[in-house]
Amino acid sequence: MSTPEIPDLMKAIQIVKETEQPPALIMGDVAMPEYGPDDVLVQVAASGVNRPDLMQVAGMYPPPPGASDIPGLELAGTIVAIGANVTDWQCGDQVCALVTGGGYAQYAAVPAAQCLPVPKGMSMTEAAGVPETFFTVWHNVFDKAHLDAGETLLVHGGTSGIGTTAIQLGKAFGAKVIATAGTDEKCQACRDLGADIAINYKTSDFVEEVKAATNGKGANVILDMVAGDYVSRNFKAAAFDARILIIAFLRGPKAETNFTPLLLKRLTLMGSTLRAQPVANKRAIASALRKNVWPLFESGKIAPVIYKTVPLEQAADAHAILKGGAHIGKVILEVG
């Protein structure tokens, strides 16, 4: 196929910081991204919205050195140019990709190693909601915590993008899944996705509920994006030799806790961020996803959960949806 003409400028969302005003998201013309010998240039069709994007706008999660300052950590689109060293992709290939920034734009430079083919039967909009959450959950729950079939996985924030992904992957690989959520409607959504048990954390004590559901043993793997006072509660809800993964701080990055259970239960407490990890690490995760998860997409056993799509120029509205917390699944920007 012929290579499309690539413009000199593109539309992108910029973070505008005004004196004594919260930062604003404004669409404007910016220079096209430069791509290196190991990169591809993608014409973006859709981009996922994630809480780290909100943190970046608030000044709490700056992009790593050398990364685009345009928000957006995942995208789907069509390759329109390839770097000199790239052999696995061709112009015209439809891909979804994890990026360190730059997703809220018409074009993005992406390391070729972080691209995956859009799964058969999946739209670009759906595919844009895959990379950030599936990379994150696979890396934490399977690579780091080594969740095994028959174990119990406790997922906090079960209706978030991460939560809906973790529920589906946990069940697909044979775990018993317990999820927490803040309303009865959200708890039902967790069960609809496959959670064996869903706990309304506002009306029930998840520690006691987890113990009751596991005959007093507790959860083997806990995926936590809440932190704060959940740290000590996770210790109580954990089984012996459990692995606890903290990936975000919705209740703050500080906690006062008794670490005795960490020793007595032989617990492993881990944390990670994905954005600043080297390309080689992300390549390994992409390879594992293509081997283990892509067949599940293409067979229809799992799917990204899309809550709402919003035009790129309304990125601020998309952020407001995440801040409001009523969403179930992902919010996607349609670039067009």
C-alpha cells in the first residue's frame, strides 16, 4: 500500500498551566514527533485515559526524561512510517501500543517492541483500552506475584480499568477472584465479569469477608491501588506466603502500620510503576501478552471494558469522568 503523506504539524492535547489556576487541557497544533531507528510512527485512532494522566496534569507524575510531555500512555492506530532497524512491522499494520507519553495526539512515535497487533475482531477504540491495564496486570499479578491456578486473587477497585482487567485475567487462568467496589451496582459488574465474590467496601469489612470466603486462610495475591489504611488491612486479609502488590495511592502514599504480620505470615510486599521501565522489560511483557492473552481476546473469552468514548478535543471531560469515579471500565479518546 502507498505510504500516506505525513504532515509537518498535528493536533495534540497540551497541558496549559496558568497562574493561580488549575492546569487546563487544550488542543492545539504541535510539531510532529520524531521517531528513531527502533520506533514506528503511528497515526492514532484512539487513546486510552488512565489515572496517571490525571496525575501528570496535576504535576505529580512527570514524564521520564526524553518522553513526550503530551499525556496518554496507550493508543491504537495505523503505522505510517518505520525506523531503519524495524523489521517486525510494516506501514499499514494496525497496532495497539504502550507509550511513555504522547497518546493524546494525531500521531505518536512508539518503540516497535511495545506494539502489539490489534486483536482479530476488536475495534480500534477497544484496542486503545488494552495496553496500559493489561501490561500492568500481567507484569504485577503474573510476572511478579506468580498467581497460580487455584489461588485466591483479591482485586481492589474492581470496576476500574485495572480492576476489570485483573478480574478477567485472574479467572481466565484459574484463580478464585474476590473484588472490592464502592456500590452494589459496581459489585454486580464485578460478578458479571467473573468475580466469584464482590464486596461493597462501604457496607462490609473486606478483611472479614475475604476470610469468610477462604475458610479463614486469606488471599494469596492482593492487587491494591488504594494504599493508605489499606496497607494494614491487606496484611490481615492475606494468606500465609501471600504476595501484595501496591500499584497506586488513591488514599495517599503514607501509612502507619504494624509490620508484624509481614514477618509472621511470610508476606511479600511489592510495588512497581511501568512508565519508566526500559523498553526491554516492556518487550518481554508484550511478548507474554501476545502468547498468553491475545488468544483469549480472539476467542472472545475476555474483552476490554469500555465505559465511554469522548472526542480528543474533550479530553478534559474524559478526565472529569475518571475523577468522578462512577465509571466501570475504560474511558477512551477518539482521535479521528
